Amino acid sequence: MYCSHCGKELTDGAYLCPNCGALTQNNVPSNRAEKDSGSPVLILLGLFFPVIGLILLLIWKTALPKSAKSVGIGAWIGLVMQVILIALYLVFIIGIIRDAYQTAMLFASAISMA
């Protein structure tokens, strides 16, 4: 391994370059791997806020692939659930309107017979 600052050859596991004192790649903590856990909390975030989940999926796609996958799964499930709930709501509202119309027609026919 060589120093990225001065080019001097380094021993394996060296944290500092003996020539220039620059930090080596061994000294840089790999927090990115620790942060990319794909937490179930991200699935819930995507589930309850699908638009935010899809945005995070696009942002984290290359940098944090496990987290992006988790939030993306939650977002797609959330979107599907919202579409189903909207469809059920529309069926319910259409049923109420239809029943109100039929009741109004029965009432109008009863008034006209009297």
C-alpha cells in the first residue's frame, strides 16, 4: 500500500505515513457500512410517508443501498395501500350516493301518488 499524499510505500495496517505524517485509508473509519443497515424503521417511514420514501430511495440508491431498499419497500407498500384505500373510499361514497338517489326517487314517487 502507498501513501496517497506523498507516494511512499507503507507497511500493512499503518495509520500514519512515516514519511509525511498523512492519515492513511486504514485510519478512516468506515461509518458508511455501519449506517447502511436497512433498518425496519425505514420501512415504516416509507410506509407512512411514501413520497418521502421514494425520494430517499432515489437519493440513497448508490450511497446506502440497503437503507434505500428498505425505505423503497415501505414506500411501494404504502402507495399500494393508499390506492386500495382510495378505491374502497370511492366505492363507499358511490354506494351512499346511489342509496340517497334511490331513497329520493321512492320519496318522489310516493309524493306523486298521493
